[in-house]
Amino acid sequence: MKTSISTKLFIFFFLLGSLLHISFALTTNEQMKEGITLAQKAYVSYDKETFQKAYDIFGNIYSADSTNLPALYNLTYVEYRFLEMGSRDKALFDKYVTQAVEHAEKISSAKGFGSEGKTLLASILMMKITYNWAEAMTLSPRINALLGEAEVINPNNPRAYLIHGIMKLNTPAAFGGSVKEGLEKFNKTISYFEKEEEESTSLTINWGYLDALAWTGIANEKLEMTDAAIFVYKKALSIEPEYSWVKYVLLPKLEKTQNGTKNTF
Amino acid sequence: MKSKIFISVLLLLGNLFSQTKIKIEGNVFDEDKKPLPMVMVFLSNSGDGAMSDDQGKYSFSTKLNGKIILNANLIGYDKFSKELELRDQKKITIDIELKESALKMKESVVSASSFGSEKGKGLVLSRIDVLTTPGGAADLFQSLKTMPGITQVSESAELYVRGGDPIETITMIDQALIYHPFSYESTYGSLFSNLKNEFIKGMYFSSGGFSAKYGNVLSGVLDIETKGVPTSMHSNFGISLANTNFSTEVPLIEDKLGFNFNFDQSFTKPIFWLNGGLEKFTAAPTSKNITGSVNYAYSKTGKLKLFGIYARDIQGVSVEQTEYEGTFDGNTQSKFINLQHSNVLFSKLVMKNSFSVSNYSNQWKLGVLDLIKTDKVYSFRNDFEYFISSRSRLLSGVEYEKRKVNYLGQIPNNDYNIRPDAQRKVIDADILGSRIGGYMELESATTFGINNFASAIGIRYDNIPSLKLGWVNPRINLSYKLNDHSTIKTAWGIFNQLPDPRLFSSVEGNPNLKSMKAVHYVLSYDYLFDEDNSFRIELYHKDYKNLPLENLLLNYDNNGKGFANGVDVILKSALSNGWSGWISYGFINTKRKWMDFEQLTSSSFDITHNFSLIAKYFIASNWQVGINLKYATGRPYTPVIGADYRAMENVYEPVYGDKNSSRFQNYKRLDLRLTYFTTLFDRFNSVFYLEGLNILDLKNIFGYYYSPDYSERKEVSSYFGRRTVVVGMSLGF
């Protein structure tokens, strides 16, 4: 059987197209991984400029292909961190808040991102409360509902428990907050993180483990379980020796308090 | 040289050897050998450790050596610590048994008919519920009235619990009894409470079948805990058409010493000027409230709290009585101070003591009536909680109160004639009494070893030495958790209470009266959808005995009786779409033969149907709208069916029909509240509100007054008998 010239051309261009697509995808994936590495590094040093570099990478990928949901997720994650930094920087907060909510809402309704998307949206709404307490009345029920849904969709999603724990810890007791309940959530978070087998091929950022250790320490401190607080802080540093929040803020403060207490007697 | 090299090699090897990781592993379980997951197991002052898995197994490695402490922490369990000697082992296996923390028992709720302010403990009425209940004026008592078990007898703040008189419900603040927690007391009741919401840390309310720790009470208990050492400095300023308020929380020494302060001044002129009704007042009601507490944590568990309230109010209202048109002047002053001490002894014994003094005086002037009532109470209370095991605790305590009530002034000879020149009696009556009480209660989270079967079995004894009177009250609460969502509870108990002190007057009353008695039976079913959504249905029956009954010879005897049967239902919800609120409904059938009711008759608290709907919704970011819809069957009253002319006094005496044979019209009211939350100048957490009370201008009445010959009657409007608008704001900083 003879193959016509047109069929040959079709096969040639099809193979060429596939090759180009694969190579483009490979490039995109590499870029995404580079962005993830930058974002992780940025969180450890809590550096806005490094976050910005990661943000630009995710932004470029998403602009080129608006169906690239992992890129959208990563982009939204960095926006969440900007809002976190923006709780003391109005300009930064105002710059990112609207699009962060829009992106998070989009990702929360995207197929395959149900639990993670809802958790990220809850995280961003939580930041809105941090910036403006008055929104707590409106947003708290929504955040709790989102986290409830996230936990139902994926009961092993550690980030859902992390955000739930942060909410519990920072809400006044009279309004339903509880340090103990917060700590229970953080313990669950750590437990799920430690059970999780990280996929090196994952194109979405795996965030929250270090946060969970830091928040667990804070909760333990509040419950006057200093030994446990020191342990989790040191554990965080053993995983990431340059984790700035623990290295420069939480652990020194706790050690200073301890030394102060010792000096008193 | 060779030996030096040899030693160096040995040292190097030793050093290398010391860097060898030692594996530490084991299982964590509870006293029943049940594996405990998510337990943090770690070495002190290090980052070496791990969390136990679903099977309770843990495993980690360490390079540390020497004497090291191994710890295990889990909320609700006692901390585990063990010294390890780490040398040249490759692996160490340590199994860890954690004992359930005795204090965890506090989390369990056995009692039926109760609700509190903490999540995870069943039905909740939180501080935010109190603050945002439309029409509730952020007043705990007014907000409580929207809950099941409390009947809408009037618009006053007093709590009418399941057919009981308000004196049958006690209020306790940090263990101390407070008999007059209200302001604006009048013949129609009191409007608000003296306890400011800013001070409330937690509260527990029960409408029946409550614990043996509460004595000399027949129907309900409101037990309030005030705030402790403030954690951060916070102040709040509020102003509305009806009052202004300033409160502050100041920590002086972190986690050790601090104070809370609140000043509240009400001035009702603007609100009556705006909404009408000012002409009714000769002195528009005003009140002043100063509340403060000093808290000192002298150790990790030892705490001292000095809490005090000073409240004063005055009011002058024009009244149109049958034969007298003049003013009702009320003047009330209330002082309350309580010193509370608490500590944990020997890690298993919680001790709480309180000593309080309250001094209340109230003057009413209406025509010939000019009466000053003073009520002084000294009370001491000691409560102990001993944690026998992680699943059971023994509660016990003693209390002593000394109360002196005095009535001084003049009262009309006959109720139907209060004209200033009417015949009068001069009274100067002291009613003195003291009470000693003690109780013991055993609580178990696993009764007879059955999981989910909790019980509280208690007994109390009260004694009134001056009356040579004593009574024993056994009480039982049982609860069975059917699954994670459903719990069934039942309660039975005997409750005694002395009647109103004025009935012990040697002239007007009977100093030998006995205590009133009630037997409660409660059956309840709770369904908890999640921590924000819950449902409860409850059936109850109360038998009253020994109620005071008028007696021609003795003034009063104890031959009265009565009953109350009913059902209470509530659905409380907070939905993710911004809706929150609750619907409560109560049905009651209650009759009493007491006071001047010679036959078993519908009592004045027999409000057959009680319905409340509280709904709040965020219409936009920061904007919340709320409604409070109330419906209640009209209160029974005794109608006037004629009048006899008394020539001697030149006045008509009303002839009454059958006791409580008529009812006022049904009570209906809709309150609306619009709230805006915002932050001003990036600093002030601000709340602005606009509230419409009785927004539909529905007519509700307190009672009737009559023409001099009782041939015509007119309605007396309730407090909120006309539409009333209030605007206000508060700034937190």
C-alpha cells in the first residue's frame, strides 16, 4: 500500500507539532519548578523580592495558558504570602487583595483542586480579617465552611487543618476561639504532612509544613508547654536551618523569656 | 609518637561513634492500652522527636548522648517525662502510657436543660450572640429570653423559667449570689441587667434538673464567670441615643496582674424625644453603672479576683391609676463586691472560694405608697472538685449566706385605694435569716464502665437555723451519647427554696413558713450537626409543693401546689452563606394554687406558646442585618367584672372575676437591626448600628387601668409599646 504525499506531510507535521508541544511543556514544567523553588526559598527567608520573582514566573506561565491551573494555584499562593506580608503594609495588601480573592475563587471551583483551592481561598479570606477585623463577622462563617468542605473533600489535606488551627488560635475565646483546639488542628497538620509522600513531579507548591511547626510552637507557648515549643522550633530549624520566622523571631523570644524567668529566681 | 597517633585514632573513633544515631521508638497508648495517635514525643531542648502514627507508634533518631529527658504531650492527657541514658545503644524502645488529664472532665456536659458560652459543650449562646441579638441591647438577660425554657411573660429582663416566678431563678457571679442584678426596677419588672457584657468570660444557664451545687432555688440557674487577667490593653467607647459607655482592660504585669473597668451612663431623654413618650416622664429614666475587677495570678494556678458593681438608677413616670393620677418615682441603688480565690492543689483538687457582700436599696413612691426596701447579703462559698480519675470527679462544697431584708415606709391599707390621703399602714419590718448549705456530687464520664454513658449523681442539704428548717435534695443527671452527633439526656431532682422574704414578715406574713418544693423530670435529645449548627428538643414536667397560700388566720401557709408541663425546641445555625441565628419554640401548661389563688389555676406565667426567631445576614461586606421576631400567648390576668362603692373612703373597690380567667392579647414584636463594622483611621475597630424596636408598631400591653367606677378600662402599653429607633456606635482601640 502506497502512502500519499499528503498523508506523509500530515504525519510529519503532526510529529513535529507533538515534539514542539512536548518541548514547550517541558520548558513550562521546568519554569514552574523553578518558580516553586523560588517561592519556597522566599518563604524561608520571608523575602518579598524573591516572592516577586516566583510570582512573575507563575504569572507568565498563566498568562500564556489560562488553562494551566497549577500555575494559577502557585500564583495565588504567592498572592496569599503577599497579603500575609501586607498585614503591615497597606500598599502591598491593597495591590494584591482583589486579584488574590478572584484567583482563589477560580481555583476553588476548578476540577481537581477542590480541597486545596478551598483551603487557599480560606487562607486569603483569613488574611482579609487580619488586615481588617471588621470583616471577621462576615468572613469567619465562610472560612469555616470552606475549610469544612476542604476537609470533607480530602480528609488528609494538612493545609486545611493548618488554616483551621490558625483561625482557632487567633479568634478570641468569647467568639469561639480556642488555643487547645488550635493545637489539635496543628498536630493533625504535622501528622498528615509527615505521612505525606511528596511527589517530586508535582507542579503545585507544597506549603504549610514549616508554618505548622511554627504555629504549633506558638500554641504550645500559649499553653505554657515550653519544652514542646522548643522542640518544634528546633525541629523546624533542623528541616530548614534558615527558617527566618523561627530562627530570628520565635525561638530567640522564647529563649529570652526563659532566661528572664531563670534570672528572676 | 605511635602512642599519640593511637590515642588520636581512638579519640576520632570515639567521636565518630558518638555521632552514631540512636533510634528511639515505641508505642503510645492510654490507660486502656488503646493506641494514641498524634502524640508529640520528643527529647528536651532538641529538635529530635516524632509524632505517633495511627497505631500509636513513634520512631525517631538522635545523635544526642548522656542523660536526656524524653517527653510526650497530648492535649487532654498528663505530660509524660522520662530520663534516658543515651550511650552506645543502637536502639531504645520506650512504650509510653499517657493518663487522661483529670481536668479534661470539665469538658463533659451531663446536665440536661442547659446551655453555655463555650463551643463543644452543646447548645451555645456566645458573647457575639448577645452583642448582636436585635432588640437585646447587648444585655445578657434580654438575649437569654430568646432561648427555650424562658417564657415571654413581659418585656422585663427578669427570667421566667418554665412557669416559675423570677425569684425562682438565681444569678451567680464568680460563685457569689446576687439577688438584684437589674436596673430600672418597677412594679412591671426590671428592664436591663447590671452585669455588663464586657465582663462576661463564660456563662452557664440551666432551666431545670441542674446540679446539686445550686441550692435554695426552684426553677433556673444563671452562673456567670467574669474575665480574668487581661492579655492585652484594650478599650472601648460607645455612645447611643440611650447611653454612653467606656470600658478598658489593662494588663499591669503580663499574665499576672491587671484590671478591667467599665463605666456606663444611660440618659433616655434623647430616645424619648425622638420616638415620643417624653411627656410620660417627670424624670426621664437615667442610670449609672460602674463595674470593675482586679485580677491577680499569684502562681501558675492560683488566682485572686476582686469584682465589684455599683449601679444606680432613677425614674419618674406619670401614672394614671383608677383613683390616682400622679407619678411613680423609683430610685434604686445596688452595690456588689466579691473576692474570689481559686487554685489547684496536689494537681487533682481544684478549690474555689468566694466571699461577697451586696447591699441593695430601692425606693418606690406612688400615691400613699412610699416604701424603701433594703436587702443586705453576706455570702461565703467554697467549692471543691476532686478528680478521682480521668473519667470521674467528685464535686463538693459548702456555702453560707446571711440576708437581712428591711421594709420601711408606708403602704396602702387596701390595694384599690392608693390616693395620697388613703388609709395607710406604717411598716418597719426586718426579715433576718441565714442559710447553710452543702453538697456532694459524683460525676462520671463512663458510668458502670459504659462508654458514652455519663452521669452526675448528687445530694445537697440546706439548713435555715432560725426557722429550724432543713431539707435534703437528691439530684440525678444521665446522658448517653448515641453517636458523634446525638445525645440523649435525662434529669430528675428535688429542689427547695424559701419563699419571698416579705412573706416571713411577722405582721403581714408568717415567720414559720416552710420552703417551697419542686420535683423536676426532664428528657432531652440533642443533635449536633457541627460546631455551629445544633438542634435540641426537650420534654419536662415539674411538680410544685408547699407553695405559699393565703390563709385567713396565719396570713400564709404552705398548702399551695402546682405543676408545669412543656416542651422546648431550638434550632441554632450559622450557615456559610452568611445567615446565622436560631429559632426557638416552647409550649407550656402550668397551673398553680398559691398566694391568693385558692384553686389550681393557670398561673400568671402560663404563656402557652413562646416563639422567637433571631436571624442575622450579611447583606454586603461589613453590613449585617438582623431581625428578632417574637410571638407569645397573652399573659393570663384576673378581670374586673364590677365595683362596689365604699362610702367611708369615697372610692370604688373592684370586684374580680375568676382568677386568671382572661388573657391579654398575644404578644408580637419585630425588632430590626442594621450593623456596619469597619476600621476607622486604620486603628479604631468600629461598629455603627441602627436599631428599630417594635418596628411594625404592634400594640403590646402590660395591663389595664380603669375609670374610678371601673366601668371603663384603658390599656397600659408595654415598654416598647410604640416603634422606637435607636442609633449608636462603638469604637474599640
